[in-house]
Amino acid sequence: MAFALKRMESVELINLERLAYILKSLTSPEIETLEILVDEDAYQTISHSLKEADAGERIPIDEW
């Protein structure tokens, strides 16, 4: 029992009602942004593209 209580102290609890309220209040663009942030592949792709852009490795839009 003591082990379970100690373990619970280190766990971060999420208030599901509060989370549901926040999610319901998001706009469409905010939901899409959240989906990208949660999707590891999409996040990595955007991160990689930003690094390329910062390094000057851009492809002009007329060459797409």
C-alpha cells in the first residue's frame, strides 16, 4: 500500500473535465495546430523544413 501511495505522488494528474472544456473551446486552426504538435511525423517534417529554410536551402515556389 505504501508503495502505491509513493508512486501516486510522482504521477501528474489531469483534470479530464477541464481538459474537455479546453478542447471544446478551441477554434479550427487551433485544433489543426494541436494535431500537428501531437503527430510526431508532422512535427519533425515542419521542424526539418524550418531548419532548411534558415540554412538557405529553400526551393523557390515556382520550382515545386
